[in-house]
Amino acid sequence: MNFVRIKDVNKYEGQEIKIKGWVYNKRSSGKLHFLQIRDGSAEIQAVAFKGDLPDEIFNLTDKITQETSVEIQGIVNKHERSKIGYEIALKDIKIIGESCDYPISPKEHGVDFLMQNRHLWLRAPRQRAILKIRHAIITSIRKFFDEEGFVLIDAPIFTPSACEGTTNLFETEYFDTKAYLTQSGQLYMEAAAMAFGKVYCFGPTFRAEKSKTRRHLTEFWMVEPEVAFNDIYDNMDLAENFLVYIVNYVLQNCKEELDLLERDISKLEKIKKPFARITYDEAIEILHKKGNETPWGEDFGGDEETLISEEFETPVMIYKYPAEVKAFYMKQDPDNKKLAMCVDVIAPEGYGEIIGGGQREENMNILLSKIKKHNLPEEAFDWYLDLRKYGSVPHSGFGLGIERTVAWICGLHHVRETIPFPRLMDRIRP
RNA sequence: UCCCCGGUAGCUCAAUGGCAGAGCAUUCGGCUGUUAACCGAAGGGUUGUAGGUUCGAGUCCCACCCGGGGAGCCA
């Protein structure tokens, strides 16, 4: 007899099958024992009735503890109150692995305790729903870029120096010298875009920021497309199509998970083209109208992002920020030297910045002066400057933070649940 | 790094400066339809750590450690 995955039991009504899984809860009522079984595909209840079973098997179902792994044989029956519509009348049970004093009981627990037990917390329904949505988001990202003709180019994780600030770098020994964990694959994607036209990378990035907020991890995943000959407006079109694609994919494929998370789906259904596009100047105007006095020239914090996103039901693209607050590689606005041709995308409902990007500076001399102005070591960027020396073209790209995207789509307050094993300033276990 | 809050049983939390408690989990017993089942019983404590005030400290004071929330910075 073959093993059936629980999600497929509907094909076996009235038949005897075997399943393998974990007992996540047990209830009993004298001569009846109810075992709740999870196998990763779904959950089902196995019912053991004393009258139908040899004593040793019935007694075994009484002794079973939370998270014991088992092999169960029984008959699939319709059951009205079951989430999947079926239960199993237990005929036989074998214990695969015992489980003694499982720490996560089916009652409430604090965040610290759950994070200490993250390796076990992953088994909880809510955590599985979140990580399945993360999986769907990543799947949709790969599909989107495949369909759009992008080439996946893996960026290195060891890097010789910073591409943005140097204060947030994780330093590590690299034989006789030092290396740093990557903060972004962007500069490498710019090189690859000159070879393939349309490229993206997808991988972990590291920031040694001593920040303790619901939006920060020290290790997070980022997807970074880069396209030769795209200007900032093409870039915004790409970001818009990309986000719509991701949200649609999740809506179509993760109904059950969104439901379990009690996500208000109507909010996600409003993620359609066109997105709001406003300049930094217009964003400042909105803020001032709403009583926020952020002066021109300052970057936006979480509060400002929320205030702006409240005005729209779609994500908001804010472009042309003051060059002062943006990275050296951003192209300067030909009409106003003080502005950078960059764009941030702010998620709705106060989830904050999920995309940062823009058009890159393709002019050798301007780029060189920016590197000097930012006090960056010129020699570290010699290869990057080469890209401006040999057939430089306008090009644009952006980075999407996976964890913030998952938090937004799942409707989560904190990014720590959006990644299987979060790395935070004060937490690197398990 | 700064501001605020917290740390008591395995977990979630109570306890006017005066006997260390409950629910869940665990173990034992009961129940033929349970849905975080229910009912009865038992075991389980260096009150984060180190000082101090006091006849007496979980409670007040001080330092440190750990955690949570927020800010700055960012995706």
C-alpha cells in the first residue's frame, strides 16, 4: 500500500490508505481518541475507536504525545466538520519517532520564546502559511523575469568594498586581507546588463545596521533587476508590472494561506496599474498639507512613508529625490543638478519602502566627481568606471526587499516571521 | 546608539513591603464525536544577576545582563 499525502485523501473516500506525519494535537473521549495529523501538505484527524481495535493499538493512541511522528493506516471517511472534509478511521498506527515534552503547546506564547524555538515554530500553521507565501512570491519573481527575457546572474557575496556606505558592512577575514559581505549586487548587475541587456540577481544581502525595528534584518534577500537602455520611466514601468504580477500570482495561488492569516484580500485586489507616481517635491507638499513639517532636502522616515501611502490604494512611486540623500551612482537630473533620477516604491497600508532604485549615472566624469564627493576610494571602483569607458549607455534598475514584500502581502507587523531563520542584531540562533 | 516597558513554575500571567499563586503543558484517573475538548488529582520555584534599604523585599533603591516596543538609518 502506498502512502498518500493528506491533501490527496479526497481521491480515496471509502478506501484504506496509509499516511505519514506528525501528531500535532490529541483529544480523547473515553472509548474514542482523536489524533490530529500534519504531514506538511495538509492536516487530518484520525479517529481510534476502542470497539474496532485490538487493545494494544487503542492504548498506543492514548499514549501518543504532541509531535510524535507516526505512520497511520485507516479508512478515509467524509467528515462535515473537518477543514478538508474527511477523516481517517484508524486501523493501525506505528510510531516512527517519539516526542517528549514538546515545548510549544497549543496555547499562546511570547515572541522571545517562539524565536528561541524558531526551528520548531516553523511547524505552526501560521508560520507555514507565511513561508508558503514567501515561496510563492519567489516563484512568481523567477517566472516574471523568465517571461520578460531576463538572464539570472548571481552576484558575489564576498566583496572587496562597499557599494553604499561603509559603516554598515560586515567585515570578514579573507586570507591575508579583508572582505565584506555584500550589501547589494547592483554594481555587478550593471556590468552584467552591458553583456546581456536584461539581467537580475536574487540572493542574500547583509547590513550591519544596529537597528531594532519591525522592518530590519541583518541578513535579508533582495532581487535586483538591471536593464541597459532603460531610463527612470522605463524603470518605473518595470517595477509596476513586476509588483502587479507578484500580487496576482499570490492571490491566485495562496488563497488558503491568506485566509489563515486573515489578510484583507480586497486591499491586495486593488494592486493594479497604474500606480501613483509623484515626485519628491509633490510628496513634500502632501506631507506639509497633512501637518508633517519635513523640510525639503531630507529623506523620509517610516512616519512620512505611511502618511504618503495613506493617500493612495496602490503602491506609490516617489521619484527625483534630492541627490544629497541618495547614493553616488544615481544619475543626476539633467534639468536640475540637485535632483537624482531615483525612485522609491512605498507599499500601501503603511508597510513602507519595498523598492529602491533608479537610473544610474552613465557619464564617466560626473560619476568620478560623485565618488570623490562621497569620499569613496577611487581605486575600488576602477572596474565600475570601466563600464562608463567602454560603450556606456543609460541604464536603470532597482532592488526589491523580499521580506518587506512578504510582510506587506501577508499583512504582518514584523519582518522576523517572513524568513525561515531571521538574523537580527541580537539574535543569531537557531 | 537613544527613549519607553518588561524579566516570577516548561509556557502565558497573578501576587497593598508581610505564607509563592492560577490556567495551559507534563504524569495519573474519568468520559463513544472531540475541534486550543471537558471533569478530577498529583508533581513542578535560587522570583534574570550582583549589591543595598528594611524587623521583613518578587515588590523599594543602584549597577549589569536579557527581551519587547518605538526613534534614527535603510530594503
